Amino acid sequence: QQQVKQSPQSLIVQKGGISIINCAYENTAFDYFPWYQQFPGKGPALLIAIRPDVSEKKEGRFTISFNKSAKQFSLHIMDSQPGDSATYFCAAGPSGTYKYIFGTGTRLKVLA
Amino acid sequence: DTAVSQTPKYLVTQMGNDKSIKCEQNLGHDTMYWYKQDSKKFLKIMFSYNNKELIINETVPNRFSPKSPDKAHLNLHINSLELGDSAVYFCASSQGIQGNYGYTFGSGTRLTVV
């Protein structure tokens, strides 16, 4: 019940396209779902996060969709740009604790 | 100003040696973490300190010992290094209980054991 499954492992998208990364969790106690973006040689950086009281959250070109009943959430990157090329991690955990479970990462490449 | 800084950035050492990695944060956060990222990019928590108190200690060999002299610093000492310890080690910090504001990660220390 502690896994967070992330797919795909890698993704290639044309500039201007939509990038979609999916995550699924098992533990119903999880109620905080952040996404992190990691560039080569850098640490992960918080991109956007959602709580299960909403089904969607949008910040600029980045949108999280959340399906509580299916225990799934996804990151959509609209109008993908070459500068979005990075590794993306979803994570999940229960509020009130000090640790997330991270997904296994998705390496996104946006072609110019 | 770097928010979470780690030193060194690269560390190459021989098996059996002892080494330390240092981490400092200037964000005023009260919780700090060590994460290990393996060659497949998988991120796994190792330790967490809240106000200098150890609150998370995952299943990590006892060759790894964290130390937090104050809430702005969290160091990681590794004894008797093994080939399997080669990875990127990330320090991170957060304010309060995670889930409110997320983590701020450092840039990582790439440890290579030869």
C-alpha cells in the first residue's frame, strides 16, 4: 500500500504538444499529491501540488487532474516547450507525516 | 543565495573509506531530510530531522549516520563505504509537516565509490 506507480518511464513530445504523465497510488490515507521537476545535475523542484478536495488544479501550462475514486492523478503540460525537458516525479503522502512516497520518474523530452 | 546547499557536489572515494556530506539551509525551515537517488533516478528517503530531532530513520545500513547540530544543518556521515553506496544524495528541507509547502531540495552530491 506504500507504492506510487508512475508512467510512462519516458516520453517524447513535439514542441507545442501536450505531455501527460500518470500516477496511481494505493494508500487511501494519502491526501497530498505534489509533482516535482528535476533538470540534469539539479535537485527536484516543486512544480505543482493538489489535495483531494479538488479534481483539478492549474498553474500556467501545468495542470494536475485528480481522480479520487480511481486513486489516480496526472500531470498535463500544455504547449510543451523544449525547456520543459526534464525528469518529472509524482509523489504522495498523508498530511501530518514527514515523508512522501515518490514515483519512479518520467523522463520528458520535448523536441524543437 | 542558495536555499539548500550541499558540499561537496562530487565525491569519489575508495571502498572502505569514511566520508561526510554537509547540508545547510537558509530558509528558516525546521525539518531537513536526506534522500538517495539511485542510477534509475528512484528517490528514497533515508532520514529526517525536525528541530534537531530524528523523526524518520528508514531501513538504512547503520554505516550511515546523520547529525543535525542545529535546525539549519544536517550532515551525513558514511562509514566503510561500499560500491552499492554510489548514488546521488539529496538534502532537502521543509517548513512544518510536509504536505503544506513541499520540499526544497539541494543540488545533490554525486558519490562514486571505486
